[in-house]
Amino acid sequence: MTAVEARGVALAPEATDDDVRAIPLRRPWRWISAAVVLLLAAGFAYSVLTNPNIDFAAIGQFLVDPRIIDGVWLTLLITLVAMVVSTVLAVVIAAMRLSSNPVLSSVAWFYVWAFRGTPLLVQIVLWGYLGLLYEKLSIGIPFTDIVFWQADTNLLITAMVAGILALTLNQAAYSSEIVRAGMISVDEGQREAAYSLGMSPLYTFRRVLLPQAMRVIIPPMGNETISMLKNTSLLSVIAVLEIYTQATVISSQNLKQVELLIVASIWYLLMTSILSVPQYYLERRFGRGSSRNLPPTPFQRLRQAFASRRPGPAPAPETKAVSAV
Amino acid sequence: MSTITTTRTAQDAAVDARPLVEIRRVRKSFGAHQVLRDVSLAVPEGTVTVLLGPSGSGKSTLLRCINHLESIDGGRIIVDGELIGYRQAGHDIHEMTPKQIARQRREIGMVFQRFNLFPHMTALENIVEAPVGIAGMPRAKARAKATELLDRVGLADFAGHYPAQLSGGQQQRVAIARALAMGPKLMLFDEPTSALDPELVGDVLDVMRELANDGMTMIVVTHEIGFARGVADQVVFMDGGVVVEAGRPEDVIDRPQRQRTRDFLESVR
Ligand SMILES: Nc1ncnc2c1ncn2[C@@H]1O[C@H](COP(=O)(O)OP(=O)(O)OP(=O)(O)O)[C@@H](O)[C@H]1O
Ligand SMILES: [Mg+2]
């Protein structure tokens, strides 16, 4: 107690000297470096915008050309189908890899090894040549004459199907590793707690393990979706009419290669930007409970910014974000 | 009853009560390591049994065999007249399907050392999940019951909190409420207070004491000798996968017959 009093006495006479302003360090290099970067960027923009070899009118025109728009839709369709099917496949492969059955886990390991170890471009071309390898495709029981269904390979595996197949099978290998990492990240105690309450293995997977694994799975899967969207351009080698192929087809006729590449790039940027929105909200959805407070959504942040600019009620307390979900 | 070969004084606290749990000659190995050697034990209905023993003596394993989180290599575990995890066919017993085992586990609540609450669900959602999802209880009824249980463990104001927003002691009390929500006949506790800061232990033990007073049959692994002395009807001392000594707390704790029991009690005091 005497220590407290002593401190109180010592502080009192000096109180007025402590009433000073704290001035932050001035950082001139911040301003200088920013100015240099801005100058370089402006120079580059100027050189592009005033370049007589770039036909800006053509860019504007081809941006909404029906063939380009068709290409955009096909790109989105291929991305969607390949991502959905590959994710389902990835869960199966990850489950096989994690299973205690040595045959299942080795087959899964081999699958990942083969599809990750060879270039995607090579796989796409290979699937395009499938008709040379197998003239007919059939569904039946191996090593018997029992056939349920059969079709001519070249009729069934069009360039588009071959392309989707190649992207899907390749992606499944990558995604299965992401899913596996997500499953491993869930504490073993979670399964035990679920079992001890009488939950079946399937129910436990669906309601307890998967939602927690999703927290780890979603961010890399967002990246994979964006990669997939861009990788669809590789299908140009087997003449699938997605946006990049459409752009090259048009430019081979009018010789405006650069303009059409810019058109395609603008569309890719637009599509990848839009894709990151659902990812953000999915991350929030599956992040519930993982930290004490979720960060506000951009929308909530905007509202807060406006609320704090106006004199009036203070911005909502942090915990508001949790109850708002 | 001749197979129950624990020690002389076992269960005379409630001799007349029917055993809710009968463990008969249970054996269990992990690889070459035999963790349970011929363990036999009876737990009368409405009584509290405390399992004591040094680390690695097989207490957790025994507890986990009772709700078949671990399979056994031999012997029998019977809860309320029903063989757990197996069905009798001829001389041997055969393991049940996961679905049948899940049904049996609904009757047996378990509380873990590390709480194991579901982190993506609020306290209330943790409690409601199993009654609604697997027992098919209407959601409104389950929520009402969960709210009542939260009140009973002293956490009525924390229904909307996620586990990460609760202290260890609060999490453990939610975990107890979650286990109780399925209306179990038997509660298993595996060192429920070992992961808690000392000042939080009391709240959890209070909840368990109340549960015991309400007549719940409980098997508790704990190093809290005070709890064992005050609440247990039977104390079982295990070492090296066998029951060394079992009986009333005042006998086993204050007048242990075996040297191993004495050494252990000396070490935890
Ligand atoms: N899944 C497992 N695989 C292999 N060995 C195991 C496994 N579970 C437990 N064991 C071993 O079985 C023995 C008994 O373990 P158990 O967890 O039952 O001991 P315990 O009495 O609960 O000890 P503690 O007081 O440290 O919790 C230990 O030697 C442990 O290493
Ligand atoms: Mg243990």
C-alpha cells in the first residue's frame, strides 16, 4: 500500500510537464517513392493510350462481339462443370486416401501422383486423342462379355467433352489434396464427441467434420477456381470455342491480335473479380466460431464508415458482426 | 456374479441396487501392448464410481470401451442388461454395425478432458444438435430443454456464445449439458477438470456433484481426491491394466490395502 501512495506522491507535481503532444515520425521516403511509382505508371498508361498501333475502337467493339460473349459463356460453363464434378471426385479420392483400406489408399495416391505429375496441356491433348486409343467406349463388367452400354468414342467424346474431362480429372487430383488437408485439420476429439452422442459416421461427417474442414478448404479452393477459369484457355489446343479460342479465331481473320488479347484479358479480369465475391462470403459462413469476432463485410464496413463520418451514434460495437450473421 | 473378481469390499455401498454397468473380464491390447487385462467391475444404478490410477494404467481406455469408442478383445460389457458393441452368437460375441452402436451410445453420455465442443456451433446449437438431428426431437422442444440444461449448469446467459468465446470451465459445463441432452442413463467423465485452471475446477465439480445428487449413474476418472471422498460410492484403483483395489472411498482412500494404492495416493496428495 505504501508503494501506491509513494507513486501517487511522485506523479502529482510533474503532471503539468506530462501534458505534451506526441508527434509521429515523418516519413519523407513514403512520399518520394509513391511519386516515383505514380510517374512510372502514368508514363506507361500514356504510352499505351497514345499508341497509334492499338485500335481502341476495335477493343470496344469486340468486347461485346457475340462470338466473344459466346466464348465467355462457354468459359464459365466449363469452369462451373469442371469445378463441381472435380470437387465431388476430390472428396471421394480424399476419403479413399484417408481410408484404412490399403488398396483404396494406394489407388488414390497413384491417381494424385499421375495427374499432378504430368502437364495439364499434355493431358488435354491426350484426352483429345482418346478416339485413337479406344474406338468404342462401353460400360460393363471388366473381363466379361457383359456390356450395359456402348458408344462410338468420337461421337461421344467431342472436343468439348474431352476438354472438360481433362480439366476435371486434373483438378480432382489437386482438390483431393486440399480436401484431405481440411479433413486432417479437424481434431480427432470432434469425431469422438459426435460418436459419443450417438451420431452415425455419415452424420458426423456431414454435420461435424465437413463444416470444420470447409474453413481450411474454401480459401485454396477459391484460388483453384480462378486457376481453372484461366486454364480453360488451354482448351484452344483442341479447338474448344471458349473465349481465348474465339479471340484467336477472330484475330486470325482481322489481324488485330493485340486488341483481341486485350479484350480476352478484360473479360478474364472481370470474371475472376466476380468470382472472389462468393468466396469472401463462403469464408465468413464457415469461419463462424473460429475467432471471437468476424470482420465486418464490405457492406457493413461502408455503413460504419458513413456512420462515423456523421456526428451521431458511435459505430456498432464489434460483437454486432457476430449476431448479424 | 462369480466372474466379478474385483476385491472384497466392492459395492457394499449399494449391494441391493441392481448393477447398471457390468464389466466382465474385459481384455484390450494396442498391438503387443496389453492395456486392459481381465478387468471386472460392477456399477450399481444411481451410484458414482471414481476410477483412480497412474498415467497409462488404462482408465481412459476402460471408459472408452464402455461406449465402444474402443473395441475390446475379449470379455463383456453390459449396460442396463444390454451387451455393448457386440451381439452374442454361440460362444463368441460379434461386433455390431456402426448404426447399431450409435443407437447404444445415445444412452451413454461422455465428457472429455478437452471438452470437444463443436466450435462452429453456439452453446445452444451444440446441445440441440444430437436431440434434433438424430433423436428426431422437435426443434422448439429441444431448444427449450437445452435452455433449461444451460440454466442448470449456470450458463443461461451464454446460449449464443461460440466455444471460443467461453472459458474452459464454461465450455466443460456446456459439454456436460450437451451429453445430458440425450437423456442418458449413464455418464462417463474422463478427467473433466484436468485441463482447467484451478479456479475453474470448482464450478465443474459442483455441477457433477449436483448430477450425482439427482441420482445419475456416473463413472468418473479424476485425480480430485476430495471429489472422490465426498461424492463417490465406490472408488476403483487401477494400475497396469488391472483393478488393484476397489471399495468404499473411506476404505480405498484412507485405508488402502495395497502398497501400489498407497504409493499412488501419496503422489497425488
Ligand atoms: N489408440 C491407441 N493406440 C495405441 N496405444 C494406446 C492407444 N490409446 C491408449 N494407448 C496406450 O494404452 C495405455 C493406457 O492408456 P490410457 O489412456 O487408457 O491410460 P490412462 O490411465 O487414461 O492414463 P492418463 O492418466 O495419462 O490419461 C497407454 O500406455 C497408452 O499409450
Ligand atoms: Mg486418460
